[in-house]
Amino acid sequence: MREDELAGRLRHALETGQLVAYFQPQYDLKTGRVVALEALCRWNDPDEGLLMPDRFIHLAEQHHLIADIGRVMLEESGRRAADWHRRGVSVGLSLNVSPSELDAGFAGRVLRRIHELGLAPGDVTLEITESPAMRETDEEVGWLQELIDGGAGVSIDDFGAGHTSLDILRHVPFTELKIDRSLLADPSEGVDALVASAREIAHARGARIVAEGIEDEKDLARVLAWGCDRGQGYHFSPPLPAEQLGPVLESAAG
């Protein structure tokens, strides 16, 4: 299928509710309890089945649909999280945000909608993705700080995968740093040193470290040696539709 045709179908998918949230749990690596769920976008296409983000997120960026996807994910996952909280399951929610979504009104819109959905800002962490790269302007830094000042979490996603450097971590506001799977896949001592430096900066700023892409016991041992606070990956659980989260939510509640 041509990309322009797929982009047209993506617009239709947004209008007809074909985009859905799957949820991957994050675990506290000290207690083993589920503490948060990351909402991940899936496209339930009637002809091609379930499409992963690598099939359509770049098109959403190119055709200025990424903010619409962000709103859909906030609505669906936020309503579900509010329902879980009402049922006594106190679990955090993480949402991906493209840097291209950031503008002067972004923080106000998101914080207001979080409140309207019945959540506290502290229940939600916004993961700023690696692509497209942040511009790191004073304006952009201010918009991230506005989210934090409003009580929400700000996560720097995919550290080690591309643009984010140690220098960026020293001046961009954040409450969480996510270590990319690519660093886990690299056994070199240089990676261990990089993560140690990032951990030092993050913890000095009061931020937590989350390792993503943990696939086996070897990965888990390494992220524990790195001093990560939380972890997620197929070793624990794949992303799941909300209807299959029962055992995960029991862990969060227990």
C-alpha cells in the first residue's frame, strides 16, 4: 500500500475509533510490583489487522496527525486509568508525546484534560519521544517545566537511541529518564559508563531511571547493576489490551 493511501486511511481511522491503546506494565525493581502502565498506540485496521506504530507514526508526523493521535491516547487511556483508580488500583499512566506536539498551550490543555478525566496530574507521566529531535529552545524547556510545575511527570524517552546527550540531561527539565533497549543490547563497558553518568545526573535532579526492553534474566541483572528504579519489557509482560490486564492490575493493587 502506498504511503499517501495509508495516510488517508489513518485520517479515517482517527475519525472512526480504529486507534486503540495497549498497555505495558512498569515494575518497581525493588518490590516487584506494578507501578505504572505505558499506553502504546495500535491501529486496529479492518483489512490488515493490528498495525504497530512503526507502520504509521512517521506518517502521522508527516501529515500533521500526531497531535490527534496524542489526544486519542490521552482520552482512552485516561478514562481507563480513572476507572482503575475508582476500583482501588492506584497505578500510574505513561503517555508518549512527540516534541512536535509541544507549544505554548500544550501544558495547559493536557493538565486541564487530566483533571477533567478525574485523574491527578501526578498520576500521569508524559514521555517525550526521541523523534523528531527536541529543539532544546528556552521556549521548549519552559513548556516542559510548566508540565512539571502543574504536577505531571516528564520523561525523557529512548535515552541512548539517538539525540539525547548527557549535556541535554543537565538543562532539560525531567522527572524520569528511560534507558533505551539499544543500550541493553550493547555489552560494552562504555555503555555501562554512559548509563552510570546518566543515572548520576538523573538521581541528582530527583528523577527516576526506567529501563525498557528487558527481555530476559540477563537483561534484568544488568539493569539492576545499573541501579535502575523501574523496568519494563517482555521479560515481565508484552503490551496488552485493557481487557487482558486483570492479573497486572491485581499486582498493582496488591
